[in-house]
Amino acid sequence: MIDMKGKVAVVFGLANKRSIAYAIAEKLSAAGATLVICYQSERLRAEADELIAALGQTGTTLALQCDVSVDAEIDAAFAQIREAFPVIHTVVHSVAFAPQDALKNDFLMTKREEFRIAQDVSVYSLIAISRAAAPLMTEGGSIITLTYYGSQKVFPNYNVMGVAKAALEATVRYLSASLGARGIRVNAISAGPIKTLAARGVSDFATILDTVTARAPLHRNIEQVEVGKVALFLASDLASGMTGGVTYVDCGFNITGI
């Protein structure tokens, strides 16, 4: 069993119990880690408190508002984290967004502002969060982000988000080189399609699920808990030699041709 007692994990993107971030937080919590939950806006505060209670960490978990597209909010969040926890060990970046029109319209029609927003929220936020977290990761540690196979292959109605995920994976490699001397590892998990709130923004998502079931070697779709288990592994010392990579948790779909 992986033991994370005495470790502090900061989780971005925990929206509800069906989110991948929640599954990761659940596994980290069960392993003994103390959590810091960062939610986007005041509107989500009550839901964040409910999720913390569900994780059984009421009284120990720090909940902070942080819009990752605003540098001042990132700085303020980590200033509060520093006051509560002088050292942190894991950062989970489960954040992505693109305007709806940029997903449903022909990719050729992607607007400059839509492209900027997708890159800023989905990619640059990882750089900004890592920069703020690194001074607190004095014992080394693990930064984990979430990507998708749409970074490598064309998926219908994924469009500008596929380009953002490709940039995110490149960012993982460059950050791993930048932070490696500090003993900080940076990795991505490429999760198969899951029925999350974010997935609702992808039109005809059911077709993608059906295709994975038909073609993946395990002939099924993954569950959130399976991503949580891999994230726990990457956060632990068992993955001490792994950085800069993308780990697929997709029932093997990425290896298939036709």
C-alpha cells in the first residue's frame, strides 16, 4: 500500500464527485495525504466544502479560491498555502477550458480569442502553478496534469482543445527539464474518455465512448478511480524515476490502428 502520510497535495480542478480530480483527491486522501483544494470561484465554494467533507478531511483540508487564469489569484493562493504548509509534495493540475463555439464549429473557423483562452487556461496555467509551487516543494515531489489522446489524433468536436493538449504535453517535457534539478517530477496522465462535466461540452461524446469499447484491447471505457490510482502512483516514491512522460490510462485504445 502506498503511504502518503505527512505529504501535502494541492489539487486544482475538483468540480464534483464525477470529476477526475475528485477521484485523484480521493486516492491521495485514502493514502494519508493532507489536501489543499483550489476551486475556481466563490460560486463553487459550497460545493468544494461538500467535497472536502465527502473526502473525510474536514478540519484538515485547506480550501482556496483560485482562478488559474489570474496570476494574482495563483500568487495569493500559494501565499496562503505557505502559511499553512511550509512544504508541499504533490500538485494536481486537472484544468482545461475552451469556448463552446471553438469545440462545435469547424476547426478552420477557430477565432484568435478562442485559441488564446484555450491555451491560457489549459496550458499556461500549468506553468504558472508550477512556478508558484516550486519554492514550496523543497523536498522534491510530483506535479501531475491531465491530457487526452486528442493531442495526437483528430477527434470530432475536440478541435482547439486537441491543440491545447498537444501544447500541454510539450509543456510537461519542458517543465520536467526545468524542475528536475530540484527533484520535482512532472508527468501527464492521458485518460480515456469519461462522462465528466467537461465531457458534456464535446458533441457526440457517446460515439467516442462506443468506439473505445469496440476497439480498445480491454473492450471497455475507463473509470475515474483508475486514473486516481495511477495519479497516486505518480505522486509516490514508487515513481521516483519517472518525469516528462505521458502515461496512458485508456484501456489500451492508444495502441490500436483499426
